[in-house]
Amino acid sequence: MKIETIDLGFMDTEGIIASFLLTGEGSAAIIETGPTTCIENLMRGLKGNGVAPEDVRQVFLTHIHLDHSGASGHLAERLPNAAFYVHEVGYQHLVDPSKLLKSAARIYGEENMGELFGEAKAVPEDRLVKLEGGEELEAAGGLLSAHYTPGHAYHHLAYLEPQSGTLFAGDVAGVRLLGQSYVKPPTPPPEIDIEAWKGSIGTMRKLEPKVLCPTHFGSYEDVERHLSELEQRLEDWLLLVEERMDEERSQEDIAEELEARGDEEMLREGAGTEDSERYELAANYEMLVAGLMRYVSRQREEA
């Protein structure tokens, strides 16, 4: 099996959202569709790798957030032989994306939805395959195993290609941009669960991948260092948000403080100011703080 990264050119920017192309034995599969705004870049990526639309037999989604699966309905029309694989909790939102779109509009603002994600269309039910994690799936002449990895979302899956040891980790492995070591936790509302996320980091460790492929963005071989940094930063960010909520600080104030801390850490790891802007495009602090505050509030209500 051959693995290629297709840069989807999100918001006319390189290295923000990836789709991963698997090819072998005359067939192809992709992992992640990206948003509808990037569909032409995806189709060009297929063509550039010698893959015809009818050759794509599987589309694997790590989760249903629009930057990962938003183009699925349109791709169902363009890839006539492809089945779409998704966690069973996310399945209904691909059949009827109306609730997903309303939720995203609350987070990103109705006025920004078109520019960021474009139109989302329903995927026909007969083209969808439900997963729960634990399945072994044939793809591009080889195998993928699906693993349930909640934390960023309740319906999150990671896919391991056992021959190369490559783990396609969606958002549960964090955001890390090409040429950088800094790992940024994507913690938007509404489903962030830090304890579940730490459990999923443990799941990824047990799989012992040789290569880690976060959708934002690329592939990395320093797997344990990457996962350890992600885990530590999740704990640090949660502690900061809890303390500032106890001080009755506003969401805006907390986001400003977290951004200052994040930029300082990023620069210390060798990034530049332009890299900070690209990380912000992949996951902005106001949204990340909103997710953490929601998690803290929910935990306190349950307690």
C-alpha cells in the first residue's frame, strides 16, 4: 500500500488540512474529505496521483466535524464506487447534517460558515457504513483497523495501517504543522472530554504506531514525544481554565492569556510569528477556551 498526503489548501493556505490517499492493487481509499470549500483541491490531488474517481472504493472519516467530513455528500456524487465509513454516533449527522450545521454555526458564526466550509450535503444511507471501533477493514489492497478514540469528539475514530505502522489520528493527536514540534490541543465545544482524551492517548500508545498522521497536518515519527506533549498540554490548559473560572475571569480574558502562553511555548520550540497565525487558522484560542470552559462547567454540575 502506498500512502500520500494531499494538501487541501484550506483558506488558500498550505499545510492546514490533509486528506490521506491510500493506493494499491488497482484501487484507492481516502481518509478525511475536508470541507466542501476544498473539494476541487482534493479532486486535483487524486488526479495528480493517477487516481480516477471511480477507483476510490472507501472514504474513511475520523469524525464528522466539517473540516474533516464536510465534503462527504458532494464526494458521494463524484466518487461513484466509494462507501463512506463513520462512527455509529456520527452516522445520522451525515444522513441529515442539519443539526451539525446549526452546532457549527453557533461556534463559528453563521456569517463565516460559507467561507470556511461551504455547503454540506447529505450522504445517501446506502453509501454509509457504521463503525464502533475494533473493525478490520480492507482498503487499497491492504488493511486498516479502526479504533475508538473519544476526547475531541464522542464519535472519533483513528485508523491504523499495520504494515507501515501509520496511525491516521484525526484530531485526537492534536494539531501540529509541518516543520514544527509544537502540539496544540484542539478543544472546541461541545464534546471535549479531557479524561476520555487521556484514555485515547493511552489507546494510541498501545497501538505502538511508527508514524502519527494528524489531519492538521502531516506525518511524524517522534510519536511518544508528540503524545506526551499533547497530554501534558491538555492537563496544563485545563488547570489554567479552571483557575481562571474560579477567579470569574471572562472567556475573552482567558483566551488572551492562553494565547500568550501558547505563543510563548511555540516560539520556544522554534516556531515563528507566521507559524502562530497558521496554528490559529487550524484551531483558534477563543473556540478552544469555549470548549474547555464547557467541559469544566459540565464536570462541576455532575459533581
